[in-house]
Amino acid sequence: MRASATSAVQKVFAVISLVLLCVLLYQPCVVAGQIELTTSVEALSGGVSIDGNKLVVDERDPVDKWKVTYHITAVQADQVSRIFAVDSYGPGLAVESARATSGDVFISPAGKRGYGQSIEWSGFSLEPGGRASLTVVLGTSGSSVGQDRAPSRDYVLNAGMVVEFVTGQRAEAHESVGKGYSVEVRRRPQVLLTMSSPELEWYIRRPGVYYVKAFHGTVASNALVVISFSDFTHLKNVNTGAVIPVYYSLQTEHPGVHEWILPEELSAVFLEVLPYEEAVEWALWQRVILEEQSVGEYIGGGVITFTMQNVQDAFGGG
């Protein structure tokens, strides 16, 4: 460094903070009435976890086929007869197969209102303690399910099986309703950052006002990103403690006269980058005012933090 020059070194550190909430819950089956009716769901491809009452699917590991299995068990001392069971599936889902251990299965092209296909299972009876099962494979490939919607959304898997039957010599009528499932397709939180060099050095020979686009970059994310600034200071002489005043601006183009703020004011400012947009440019300008400060090396610094907001991750398996 030349003896007559004033050197200022500004260092900035970028910090990425991910706010993650992981929820993984168990989903019980349903037991009711003169019969025990259970409904279980299995993904034949892709990965699934459970979040409350929803089956959660990772968008990058989608489920192409679901297997829904129903079990009806006669739990009382009476025979269960005239069994008629029906369930409806979400629009866009296709019944690829339906196999029962007892009775007949009919696939209907239209189920209850607001749903797609349905299955009807009938033509069998159960002795006390007897059990019958039905396995249905549903396909999603080539359907509209989960396509062209927001990255976090629901679709209905099934409405819940309704079973009508009679018991005893008096043929008393009963009805049981099974569990319905919904599916949420989520996209894992992702952020892509670019940034210029985290260090800036001034070499100033004479008094004056100088400014430059000190730090700049882009942010692209599938979640809201907040850019915040902390610990920015004026430049201070490492030997004498003399100070060079510094001002900042967050304009992407050349700042106007009234668009500069002090370092302490910068800490109260933040930028928001909305999700699912093209890469958004950000910039931090720096202006220094050199008057009669002594020759030497002046140092300052600060921290830029990128925080993804409202991020929930529930892909831990389950």
C-alpha cells in the first residue's frame, strides 16, 4: 500500500437460515359397530409420511400408484349378511385393479358427487369372527392429480368406505363408515443464491465522496426469503480509531441523493423475495466520505442473512 493512500477493507458474511418444522404423526384406522372396518393405504412407489390426517408426498419423489386395502371383520356373535360396501376416489385417480377374498366387485365410472371412480363390493356374508378383504390399486400416472397447481396442495384419495349390512334373525340394518384419506404434495424448500465477492477494498488518495455497488446478487426460492442486514459499521482506523463515515443504499440502480442510510438504520431494513418468481436481483451500495482523516487502514464489516420463512418439512418417513 502506498504511504499516501487510505485503505478501507469491508468484509461481509452471508448466512443462510432455514426455519424447519417437522411434523410426523400416526394415522389410526377406524373400528365401529357390529363389524370392524379398517382401511389402510400404501404407496407402491415414491415416499410418503403422515402429517396429521394427511398423507404427505414429496414432489420430487411422486407416488404413481396407491394400494388401498379394506378389511371387514364380524366381531359380534351374529352372522353379518347382505353386505354392500362402496367407496369413491378422487378425480383423476384410476382404479387399475380391485380384488376381493369374498364377494363381487364392480368398478363404477362415477362415484359420489365431486369424486371420480368408485367401487362397489357385495355378494357375501360373514360368520361370527369371519373376515373379508378387498385390495384396490389406484394409478395417478398421466392424470391431472397434483399437476399445474400450487407446490403445496391437497387432493382426495378416497371418500371413506360405507358398509351397509344386516345382522341376526331379525335382519337388523346397520351402517359403518371407514376412513377417508387426503394427499398433500409438497416441494422441499429450495433456495438458489448468487453473490459477488464478500470483501470490498477501497484505495482512496484524496478527500471526497465515493460510492460503489459494494455487494450484489440474486435470490430464487420456492419459499418466501427475507434478506436482513446486521452489524454494519462505519470504517474505523485500526491504529488510531479515527472514523470514515459510511452510508448504505439498497437500490439496484444508482441511488439518489436521499436514498442513503446510516449503518445503524440498515439493521432495521429488510428485503422480501416472494416464492416461485424468477431470480430477483438485490444490491447493497456503499458510500464513504473522506475528509481530513489520517492515512492508514480502516476496517468495517457486517452480516447479510438470507432466511426462508414459513418452511415446513415432513419427509422423514413414517
